[in-house]
Amino acid sequence: MLRVHCPLCGERPYTEFRYGGDASRARPALGTSSLEAWHDYLFLFDNPKGPHREFWQHEQGCRQWLLVVRDTATNVVREVIVARNAGPGGGQGPGSR
């Protein structure tokens, strides 16, 4: 079973978390982007194989948004940090909208 190490709560089963989307994509700027840019951001997705940056929320724990680096080929979680501590662009997760 996939397990995620929450920096605040420790190692937990993935069922305590909610997937929040691709963390490697930049969200279009509010009010300055075209409808096409928003369409592409919301509805078009890549299906990468290998290490991938993702947002997850620890829904049944501390409720924090996390930035998770997960290998999509092996399901091995390589890194987990609190999204607000991720640095420039890294903390712009779904919970910050």
C-alpha cells in the first residue's frame, strides 16, 4: 500500500490524503490570461512516467497541503514538504486559491 510521510503527522496510508493536482504546472494569472489558457490549465493533462511533483492534502490529519514528489512508475514517494514552505511557485497549491 502506498504510504506518505506527512512532515507534521508522520507516515500515513495514502487513503488519509486527497490528490490535489499537478504541482509542476503554473496557474494562469487571474484576469490577464485568455480563456484558452484557462481551458488548457483546467482540462488538459500530461501522463508522466517517473518522478512527478503533485499537490496532496492531508485531509484526515493536519489538513495541510503538501508538495509530494512521487514516481508514477513505481508509486514510490521520494519527497514530501509542506506546500507553503516550498519556495517561489511551489506553494501555489489548490489550497491557496
